Amino acid sequence: MASKKRWKRSTLKDGVQYDFVVQSGETEGDLVSVAQEQAEQLDAALAGDPKAEPWTSLALEMPQALREVLHDELRRGNLLTGIGRGGWPSSKSIVGNLLKPVAMASVSAHPPAVYRSPNDPHYAREEITQLVEGVEFMLLV
């Protein structure tokens, strides 16, 4: 189930957003497979593949610990549903969205990534953040 060409790119006033388009009828198992394909796409980008999916460029700009949490989550089948730079919480921030709750082992294995559970339906159930030179980078669930 190739996930290529299933990313919708939106240009924002202050950046860019990539949203993954889930097809109707996809099962939980299908989405796990797609997430693992996303991990392979990120592997390719990390290896310098010039044909890597465009969304991976934003993942590569995340701080290392947060990027490793993302990579771990993709490998375990947690789908990346969106990633973007849109001016929030700051103009240089990158925010990714995961489909399912994160494995605490993913976060604890990669300090200085920090886990928080606001459990706010208007914001996020979970957030994993890393602050670098005053810029906050985030993964939200």
C-alpha cells in the first residue's frame, strides 16, 4: 500500500503544511503498514536520498531527540497524519501530528524530548516537545 502521492501540501501564510490523506476503508493494519512505510521514507531522507518524500524535509529539521521519537513511533506503526511549519508556536517551529498515543519508551529513550499529557480535546491529548535556542518543536496526538 504505497503512501506516495497521499500527502496534501498546503502553503500557509507563514510556512507549509503536509497532511496525509487516509483512504476510506483502510483498516488499522493498513495504517500500521503505511506508518512503517513512512519510517522507510524517513530512513531514505536521513541517508540523503534526493527522491525522498517532501514532508521528510521538515522531519529532518526537527531536533534530533524529537526526530528520533517520531522515527520510533513510525517504526512501531503510529501514523504521521500531518507535519508543518506554520508560525505556531513560533515562526521556526515544526509541529507533527501522530494518530495514536505514543509509547513512553519512545520518549524516555530520547532526552531532552519532554512528554506532557494535557488531555485537552481542543488542543491535544499528548504532546512531546523539544526546545532548541528558544524554538519549540512538537509532536501532538
